[in-house]
Amino acid sequence: MDKELIRPRDGSPVPCRECSGTLIPQGSISYHLKRHHGLTMAQYREKYGISKQSAHGRGKYWTGKRAVNRKYENLKTELSCHTCKKTFSVDTKWYKHRLKKGKTRFSCPSGIKGKRSDCQKKLQSLTIKEIRSTPESRQKTIRQLEERWSDPVNRKAYGDKMKAKPKAWHEKRMKAVLKANLSGKKTKLEIAVEAKLGENWKFVGDGTLMVGGLNPDFVHKDGKHLVEAFGCYWHGCRKCFPGSKAKGIPMNQRLSTFKKYGYSCRVLWEHDF
């Protein structure tokens, strides 16, 4: 059996007939033939009648590719879930690959290919929130919104798209927004406003006080004065988002409702903070 251009067991260089027996280092056989002689491995074998069978009896012939790194083959690594804190084992090879990509947090696998577990969904949601809370991401979002609302064509197209959605979709979205706003958790804007108002004002944005079906953000101790903290995007600020409309109840309608029930209301905008 002709063993030329077949990967030897000891890893030594192999000779090339085109170069009159010049030795070729391992890993460079296919490159050498293509670069210097314009031949593929199959063409070279056919030209000189070299067998495709390997010299060490594995039934595979050497194609010039590097050997696969089997350093972490069949090894397991114990990890702790980032959300539920349970321990689980994964392939060390996959674990090292994820570390190279900068992934340092892991969650419990589902055990079903193509399906994510609850822990994986929670970790993804947490990661997205962390990314969107960065100043760079917020500035990017504001820039994109300004570009959208400054163009009348895009503004009209987006408005037509929202109007085309069924009424049930808008009701479901509004309920989700109200549920998030009335969860009792203060937003960054509300925390900043509360620090500025002082001790004479009480936070009632968690649904503690309802006036005509509306929920104000702060009420004075005398019970006659209100303060509303308006986010620029949600309430359609003309300064930050020219041409956009309020996603919820408009400001004038809210103020007139509060006045109807004997409350005076002052509005503080997000861009002032």
C-alpha cells in the first residue's frame, strides 16, 4: 500500500512527488498541493494511484485538516443556576466556548432541544432589562424615537399600523401598562420627584388615591393639591418628541378631571430632571 500523503501515526512530515520528494509538514498538505501545484488531494491521488485508505487502519484518509482538539471531550462541569441557585452539569467543551463569548451567567437547561426552560427565560429577561437600563441604550432609544416622530411619513405609517390593530389588543396593552404602573414600585422619575418635593407630599401612584378613575402620583397633606410626574415618551412631550401624541390619557383631560373634583394639579416633566 502506498503511504505517500497519508497522515503517518508518528506525525512526521510526508513526501510530495511533484516536488521530487520534498517533505511537507503536517497540516499543510492540502494547502501545499493547491498553492504550488494547483491540485486537490483527490486529483493528486488519482494522478499517482495513491490509495484513499489510511495507514493506521481507521478507514479515513488524511485531508490536510487539523486534528480536533479533544482536550475537554466527555468532561462535565458543575454550574449554579443564576435564578433558582440549583446546581446542574454541562459539557466542559460547551462551557469553555460560552466563556470565550463573554457569557458568565448560566441557567438550568430544559432538557428538550429547541425549548427554553423558565430559568432561561428569566435570565434572558433580566439581561435585556440590564442592557436597556444603561445610559447608552437609553440614548439610542431616544434617538430612534426622535427620528421616527420627526418624519411625518413614518409617523403616519406607525399611526395607521396601530389603528389597524383590534380593540382587544389595545385593551390588553393598556391593562398591562396600568398593572406595571400600579404595582407599587416607584419609577426613577417618581423617586427623583419625591426627593425634590419633600416630606409634605405623599406618594399615591400605587393606586392608593383614585380621582375620577385616574390615579395621580403625589398628593399634599392638605388633600387639595396634586403633582403629576410625566414621562416624556408616554405623555407625548412636544419638546422631546415633537408631533407625538400621549399614549395614555392626555394631560388636559387629566387636569380638567382633577379640577372637577376640587384638586389643583401641577405637572413635572421628565426632561426637567
